[in-house]
Amino acid sequence: MEVLPFQIGNRVRDLETAMAQLSEAFGVRWTPPADLRSDGWDIRVVFSREDPPFLELVEGPEGSPWYV
């Protein structure tokens, strides 16, 4: 049985820049960015609106596991 990922996560340094570049290159549309707290870190997350697998972009502060 073939299993396809539901989402593909990518760490990015600047959420808006990454969103704009992927939108221009591939026509990706995005959900509004969400501010979340994970494992004690404040992060920003956005998901593509197209069918699965969804693209997930995560921007985290310096020193966090999500920092690029």
C-alpha cells in the first residue's frame, strides 16, 4: 500500500517572503498565518490551500528547532 504524506513541512526564515516566492513560482495559495506556541517557542505557521499533500511553512525564532 502506498502512503502519501498529508503535509510537507518546511522551515523558513521569513514567512511572507517564502509565501510570495512559492506563490509566484507555483501558484500556491495560503491560509492566513497563525501564531502558535510549541514546546515553549513562539512560531508562525501557514498551510497551502491546494489539495494534499499540503505545504506547511514554519518560521521560528533564533535558537529554536524551527530556525533556519
